[in-house]
Amino acid sequence: MSVEYDFDVAIIGAGPAGIAAALTLARAGIETVVFERGQYPGAKNVSGAALYGPVLHKLIPNYWEDDKSFERYLTTKKITLLSESRSVTIDADLRNFNQVPYNGVTVIRPKFDRWLAEKAEEAGAMILPDTMVEDLVWNDKQIIGVKSGEEELKAKLVIIAEGANTLLVEKAKLMKEPKAKHYALAMKETYELSSNIIEERFHLDENEGVSNEILGYTKGIPGGGFYYTNKETVSFGLILNMDVLTKKKLEAPDVLEEFKSHSYIQKLLKDAKMIEYSAHIIPEGGFKHMPKLYGNGVLVAGDAAGMVLNAGLYIEGINFALESGIIAGESAIEIIKSGDYTKKSTKIYKEKLKGSFVYKDLKTFRRASHFLENEHMFTTAPDLVTVLFEKLLRNNGQPRKRIVMTAIWHVLRKTPLFALMKLLIGAVRSL
């Protein structure tokens, strides 16, 4: 049965992955429509984020010439370990990162997503906001479009970029029902601070930014905190594994408030006014728990495909979404030209993806998600490091003991040696 198509490609989701695909396709003259359930692209996001690597420059050359594209370029990276009354921070001030193309920038997602979507529209893509795609249209075993309410729209190819809530990926029969342990709850807050205070507090020059990943003091729940500096706001938040959070019968807002009570966090947020709050889920299953990436008439990109790298002390997602979206767009161009929309043809997407940093990094760190389920990573490890530094720096007028052994003995009183060895071996294998 022949099908009369309304568009060449229908994209579900106007986040970084969906818009990157749409922009790539529109530039090639492919008729493309993007469905976004928010009132506008980025409407569901209120927080800032860090965007790493050259992928944005690849998609939009010299993007930094448009001051709407980002907030600050990242020159400082902090990694902090917290225990109950102590904190230790590794502070890397990297001067070479202030040169274009920047190694990383901070963005505010509502602004960034709208800016990116405008580029796609200028190239010829159609974006339909406030439109919820509830189902897929099938012709036997072939996906041939999408359904919103009572309306059906036919497309030669569908790209699912719906984010972490993978209802349509499941309906496309590309994954089973996900497990809670493969997802995290990300609570994000935006705080208002003047640019002068931000630059003074974090020792930054004008337009420079800092990102900070924070491990520990989360009641043993796998996850961690973060903050990023924007022009006149600070994005702060806490990520918690949903499965462990539920098993411990803890309320996420309570864990967040206790986390914020730590002296290190209080100093970061001193005199800052919270102006926005949001929460959403992010995929943490990693390489081993990605869905099938293609099928008859369908591709999956970005968070919907589980393309988030969580290596413990840093999380990367937007750059993975952009790259996978670009590759999905490039693959779709070839698929459209071939006239074959079956999985025999759509598999080219995975083949192309295998050559990218997205697939390679996820594969390299494929054991990280399992390692990060170890509670000792978020309790014992921060305690060991912070105690070690306290013992190293304390002077009580008494002869000094062997510092490392003293710190290890302090931890062994609370944690079995076997657990420590398991943690160390897991770290070596995973990271």
C-alpha cells in the first residue's frame, strides 16, 4: 500500500538532539517538522547547564559571536568531596580554556534551546510547540508517522528525541520498560547573583565561568551536587539515584535541604536569591542499557537513547545530544535519498554513531554505572579523603603519626576492608 507523506522527517522533541537533527536536515533541503510538547523549545527547562567540546561549533560555526548562545566560557573546574564537617576541593584554573573554540561554556536551557530552534527555523524546519505526540502511526511493521490527539501526520522517517521519558521508544518496540535504578532525579535551582559578586566569589575575570561537581553528603544515595556560573545567576542542584532514594524511604527535597546545609554549599550560595526550581529525570544506565537505536522507519537520539555519560565526578549530556542529533540528521539524509526506510537502511545511523565520541565514550565507561551503585563511593571515599587532609594539616603540638595509615584506620573502624578493596577495584575497572 502506497503512503502519502506529509513530511520527509518528523522529529519528536525540540531539545538539543531534536533541533540538531532538524537543523542538519533543513540545511539539506529535507522537509522536516519538529513536535515540542512545551509552549516553546526549552520551556520545560529552567536551569543552566555546562556544554563541553567543539560540537556546537561544528553545528553552528563561530557560535560565540552571538552573545545569545551562551552565558560564560568555562576556565575553572572544581571537584569537591564532602563529609559531615569537612570538604576537600581540587581546583583547576585552566587559562588555555579562554580561547575560541571554547572547551566548555555554560548555557541557560530555555534561552539556549530557543536560540538553537530559531536557527533550525531559519534553515527551513517547521517547529510545532505545545503539541504532544502520544503515539506512532504504523503500516504493518513499519512506522510511518506520529499521532497527536485525533490527528495523524505521515512521515517517511521518525526521529525520537523525547528525552529521558521514553514512552515512545517503548511504543516503537525498541526497549523494554526501564528500571528505576537506571535513572536519577535531578533537582535544579537557579540563584540570582550580580556578575560582580559571581566574579569576585569564584575568582573569575569577566565572562569566565566555573563548574563544580560535588561528591558526598547525600545520605549514601548515589549521585552528587553541581553548580555552574551564568552571567548573573548560579545554577545549583543535586542528582540522586531514584531506586536507592526509594529503597531508603527518603524524600528528595529533604536530602537536598540537608545537602544545602553543609558549610561548603552555604558559602557558595551566600546572599543569593533562589528564583527558579525544577526537577526532572536523567538516564544513568549507560552503554549496557541503551535501547535499540533504529528500527523500521525510526531512529532514537539524545537522552531518549540513554546517551548521557556519568563517570562519577562529571556528567555530560548536552554535547552527546547535539552530536547524536547531527548524526541522526546526516543518516536521515542518506536514508531519504535511498528510498528504503526499513531497518536494513536505518541501521546506517548506528554505524555512523560508532565512529563518534558519543558511542566510544559510552563504551569506554560502560562499567561506570554499575560502579556508581556502590554506596561506599558516596560515603567512605569522601570520608577517607577529607580525613586524610585533616590529619595532614592538623597541628596539635604532638608528634605526627603516619598520616595515611591513620586516615585508613579511621575509615576501617567504620567500613570492612573487603568493601574498601571492592571499591578500589571497581574504580580501576570502571574509570
